[in-house]
Amino acid sequence: MNQRKDTYRAALQRVPDVAAPRHTKITQLHTRYVRVTIEFDPAFPRDLTRWVGPPVSALLRAGAAVLRP
């Protein structure tokens, strides 16, 4: 039991490994009943293009091949 407590305490004291903090754009929306904070990562459009680009271009090529006479 004591060893488990010590392990737990040691884990709480560890500092998480953070490579490099990413700059985020923060937008806050306030109304009478709701308060929302939206954080936008500027690298997201680049990541999205990298993930979505190849499947979309493959679909475009397949569509062009189907529509070709």
C-alpha cells in the first residue's frame, strides 16, 4: 500500500513532456447564459490539408476517369 502511494505521488509530481507550445488563437463568446472559449490552432489548416488532400485528389481522379468519354 505504501509503495502504491509513493508511486502515485511521484507520478503527480512529474512534469509532462511538452515539445514546443503551439500558438493558439483564442476566441471568447459571452452571452447571458453561456460562456464559450474556442481555441484555434493555426497549424490546423496545414494538418487538415495533409490528411484530406490525398483521398480528395484520388476521388477527383476517379471521377474524371468515369466522366471521360
